[in-house]
Amino acid sequence: MFDLIDGLPWHPLVVHAVVVLLPLAVLGTILIAVVPRWRRPYGPLVVAAAAVATALVPVATSSGEALEKHVGDPGEHAELGDQLIWFAVPLLVLTLALVVLERRSGAGARRGLVAGVAVLAVIASLATAVQVYRVGESGARAAWADRVSSSAGR
């Protein structure tokens, strides 16, 4: 389904959206977790970025599988890419929970719950950032390792 668009592979196009939006969601989640007063004004935007990025992860995976038929097995990159959804979904859920709880929070125990969710959101953000890096680095190696020589510029 997500093979070619106007003769070009979908994968690089969709991947660039994920590579931009997911790290923005990570950064935004960390910021709204650490700076509570930013949750109300910026929280919905961060949730939207996380939601769009999460929705695009399966598209990137499917388009990568289609591209694999044209260029061959990317090895570790495909495995790491398949795992990314398991980082994006918890990030989305925790970011959404943080924003919703902040809007409904009162005094007392709820503040402790919000703080706990904020800590979990930061942990999920850091884990997601690491996984995005791992997927991207392995993809760059799969695409460019045999084309770029470290001695080419010397």
C-alpha cells in the first residue's frame, strides 16, 4: 500500500515526518513535565505532535517493508523500526494523561498523581529519544555505509 508515490518510495518521506515530530513530542513532553505552567497552553500541541508521529510510525514501517522489496534487507534497521511503536504509544498515552490530569487536578493526592505521571512521561521521553536515534542511525548505515567512504574526503 505504501510503496511508491509518483515513482519515489514513500519511506523516506514518511520517515522524515516521524524523525521531526517524534523528537519534538519528546522535547515538548519533557518541557511540560518539568514546567507545569506550560501544560495548559502547550500540552495540547505536544499531544497532537505525539499523536501524529505515533500514527505515522506504522506507515513508516509499512513503507519500509515495501522499500525492502526494491533495495534488499536493511537488517537491524527493520527490527529497530518495528520496535519504535512500543516507545511512541506510551509516550503519547503519558503525555495525554499528564495534560488531562493537569486540567482536572485539585489539591492533595491528585498532585502526587500528576507528579508521578510527569516522572513517567520524562522516562518515556528519554527512552523514545534513544530509540529514535537507534532507528535513524541504523537506517543511515543501511542506506549509506557502502556508498560513503571515510577516506573519500582525504
